[in-house]
Amino acid sequence: MKKRLIALSLVLAMAATATACGGSKSDSAAADTSAASDSADASADSADASTEGGVTGDYRELSLFAGSIPENTPTGGALAAMADYINENSNGTLNAIAYYDTALGDATSMVQGLQQGTVDIGVSGTAYFSGLNPEIEVFQLPFLFEDLETARKATSGAAAEKINADMEQYGVVGLSFWENGFRELSNDIREVKTPDDLKGIKMRVLPAEVQQKTWEALGVQTTAMDASELYTGLQTGIIDAQDNPLHEIVSRKLYEVQPYVSLTDATYTPFYMAASKLTWDELSESQQALIKEAAEVGREKQFELTDAAQAEALQTLKDNGVTVTEDVDKEAFKAIAEQQWTVFTDACGTELLDMVQAGE
């Protein structure tokens, strides 16, 4: 990790309270991966954080919590890498302990714990933080990003910095945006390349107004359904289609009842890594700098593990006879979807969306 990361701003500016606007809960489980314990390379530049004066401060233990996310996932592996980086570079002042899969509560209680100081650092889907600052859901507008590189750039740009600044007034210090990847469409009716191919299909969508209105505008009959009921709903024909990252389609074995998968890259699903402000204010500046740096180490590790899980999932789908459509007319989908973004901008304004679209 380059030394410039240490020079990141240590205290985020306070911002005005965000205007209320709608958010959505995204599925937070990810696919199994044996790389979860592979965190050694995350500390390749371990000397960076302890040079130029070293890390100083009072000793304390830090809880790093993945909410409802299991350990054997890309996010679980990245959290382990982050904890290792802190422990290897804190000069003995910090002991980071990683917790997974509701060990300290569910994702909702994790956010409350961050505000109350009972959880030191946590990561989960951005939707769980939208009750504090609904503007965080800007990154999940349907068909907003044309590719993964653009999405990842946006979650480390000006819009992300503004969201982080706004979060402090709610007792949360934003550290980094991680991800769950793009949601891809699966169905058991026909191959889908254009919006016209969706006509009449019954689809489970996320329970957010912008998601529902987008898919309805694309021609589907929308149904809200909990993720735990998804497989049965598809198997029994209550619904014909759904969307999820490829690694979740595989881990949930949805391909057993969904012979068609279209790589629509419909919705990017970021995760948010944040610290309790109560904890943060008790740390020295050098400890804060190290944690910021470790969050970026974890981000890069998570991207690496997510890319590997996605590639493996794509091959699994093909090996199991799923028709995978890669030549989707994404521009046709976006032309319809962006008309529904007003659900977000009417409530939250256009500032963040403008930042994202400008590539800031």
C-alpha cells in the first residue's frame, strides 16, 4: 500500500443533514470461496503504516464485524485481510478481531452498534446505512454504471467523499466502499437480450420504489419476495425471474431452476465499511491513519476475491448447461431505466448523481 494512503484526511468534514429519500435492502450473502483465509498478501507493504514515526496510542481491541455475511465469502476474506493488516502494523497498540455471520447481531443491529459504540468497525450492504443517510443509495440506481471499473471509481470519488462527510453527524465514520458486484438477470421463460424479451415475465425485485418502477417500465410484473423464499418461488412458478450477482445465483443454486442468465449488469451493489465515531474519537491520529489504510487494503482484496468468485460462478453456470447471454443491449435497458431515476432525485436532489455521472 503506497504511503500516500497514510496522508488521507483523518477527520471528515461535517455536512448538512441529508434529505430523506428511498433506499433498498440488497441481498448480502456471497458465494463460498476457499480464498477467505488467504490474507497474507494484503500486508505486502506492511512497513508503510509504521514508518515515519510509527503507530502510537493507547492499547485497545477492535471488533471488525461483517454483519450477516459469512466468513467463507469475498467480503469475509477481505475482512480477515483488513484485521491482519491492522494487527501487523499497529506497533502492538491495536488488536483487531474479525466477526462474521451475525456473531454480534444482524446487519441492522450492526449499524445501531456502530452508533452506540458497541461495534467498532462494520461492513454491510449500503441499504442498511440508508436509514441514516439515504443518499448512499445513489450507487444502486438501475443501469447507472456501464462497467465494473466505472462503478469502482465512483465509490472512491467525490460522491463517496460527500457521503462519508454526511455520515459523521449520525455517529458513523466512513472508511471505504466495498462491493457485492453487479446483479444479473435469470429466468426460466426465454433468453433475454432486449427489454422486449421481458414482456409478461413475473420477476422478484428488490423492495425499493426505484427498482420496482424500473422493472415495471421494462415490461415485467414485479413481486417483492424475501431472499429466503426465492428458490421455492422460482421452483413453484410463483415468479419466473430474479436478479443477483453471479456468485449468489450459484451459491443459492438458483441455476437449478433458472436455465437462462443474462449479463445485464443491471444494478451495482456496493458494501459500506464504517467505524463508530465513539471509537474513532478515542484513537490516536496514527491509529486512525492505519485503519483507513487497512480499509483500502481490504477493499482491494475484496475486489480480487469477488472477481475470482464471479469468474468461477460464470463457469459453473456454463458447466451446468445454463444459457448465458452476454450480448445484452444494455443501452436499450438504460434508456428506459434512467427515466425512473427521478424517484431518487426528486427526494434527494441531483448533486450526487451529477458527481457520479461526471466521473468525479
